[in-house]
Amino acid sequence: MNGAAAEVKSESVVTVLVAALMNLGITIAKLIAGLLGGSAAMVSEASHSMADTVTEMMLYVALRNSAKAPDAAHPFGYGSTAYLWAALAAAFTFVAGGLFSITHGFHSLHDEPADDYLLSYMVLGISFVLEAISFARTIVQLRGESKRWSVRPRTLLRHTPDTSLKAVFLEDLAALIGLGLAATGLLFTEATGDPLYDGAASILIGVLLLAVAVVLGHANVSLLIGKSLPPRFRQAVRDEIEAGEDITAVQELLTLQLGPASVMVAAKVDFRDGASGEAIERSCRELEARLRERYPMVMYVFLSPWGDAEPGRGAEPSP
């Protein structure tokens, strides 16, 4: 793995570990407050934070495993294992976090109201500060990577192959929203004496978790199947190839995201008529070097002379 890709990987590992440690402490505090105070929303928030902690540990395992060097059995490396573990993490969030919170909320709609609101408010306040610290760390990484790629943070978040960054961002954002829902439910229950609001907050927290799990699951399954680079970057790669010496056109271009920090580029190119074999070899070597220098995530480049052949099935169409 080259230096730039390793730097991104290392930054993602730190982001995930910070989020996991924060959520572990928050889980314990919320569970104690929920059990002592009798708040359904607090117990649901504890399950929310526990789900986040487990999923972030899964993301940590994903990042470590995906960094393994290629070998004879896996010549393109282990990058796709990150998407497998991230998909499992999304499934865990869906079941352990979302469904539990919704079920617990429905069961608590007609229970006795909470007994100790002060403890719950204190835990919610501390949790908000800790989640905000984790979220700020994620924002710093997101802005740094978006600056590196010269795109807006929102665009990077939508297209980034680093699903750990996307997962931590969405989980931290959902956690902050969930804390607001829990606090609102407690406030209305305390003011009215009706546990309906506390239970409803728990249900909404569960729905929020389900939404996050579905978004992350879809993103990771798409990458597991095999996803190309975004259109803007495909066009940039095409332009770079067509600018190569002795190359007149790119007839077929295939790109594949092999992992969070690994991309494969394969192209069928039309070389200048009369170009010698030596010139073609030189052009290919220089082009591969330029692609890897400009786009550090490009690990594999395959170029094939193709004359005027028609693009095959599965080719990325020319713009």
C-alpha cells in the first residue's frame, strides 16, 4: 500500500477507535440511567450506543483485515473484506439497535413514567458532549479528504469507498439526533406524567437506526458486488489515458473499487498508427506511473491495444 493510501487508512482507524471508545462509555452511563430512572428512551439509547460500539469494532476489524498484502490466493488483496464486515455491522445495527428500540418503545407506551429525570438529563448532557467530540473528529477527517480530492464534503461522503468514514459519520449524526429525541421524550413525560412520549421517543430512535442501517447496508452491498469509480473520476482517468503519448483514443474503460484504498483500471486503447512496440511499451509504463502518482488509490493498471474494435459488454460508455 502506498503512503497516501496508508495515511487515509490510518486516519480512518483512529476515527473508528475514538468513536468506539466514546460509545462504550456512553453505553454504560445510559444503561445505568435508564434502569435506575425507568426511562424507555434511555434504555433504547443505551442499545443504540451499544450497537454503535459493536459496529465500530467490526469496522476496526474490517480496516485491519483489508490492509493485508496481496498473496497468491488473493492477488488483488483483501480490500473487499472491509465491505463484508461493514455490511455485517449494518445488519447488527438494524437488528440489535433498531428493532430492539422499536419493540421496547411499544412495550413501554403504557408503563409507569420515569422516576429519576435528573440522572437521565445529566447522562444525556454528558453523552451529547462525548458524541460531539467524536463527530468533530469525523468532520475533520471528512474535510481533509474532501480537500485532498478537491470535492465538497457532501459529495465525498456520497461516493467515498471508505465505508468506515461514512458509517461513523452517520452513526454519530444519528446518535446526536437520538439524544435530542430522548431528551424531548423525557421532557414531555416529566411535564405531563404520560409515559407515551418516552415510549414514542424510543420508537423514533429505533426508526432512525433502521434508516442508518439500510443506507449503510446498501452502500456496502453495492461495493461488495463490484462498483466502478464515480463518473467524474472515470472521466479524469479517461482524459489522463488519452493524453498519453502515441494513444489516440480509449475505446473501453473499466474501473473497479477493490477496497477502501485500492482501485483497478483496465482499458482498451487505440495507439497511433505506425507506433513501434517499443513506443507502445514506453507509453504504457509512463501512463501507469502518471495514474498512480495522480491517484494514489490506483493500485493496478491494465492497458490493451485494441485497434477499432467495438466496446464489449459491461464497458463504461464514453461520455
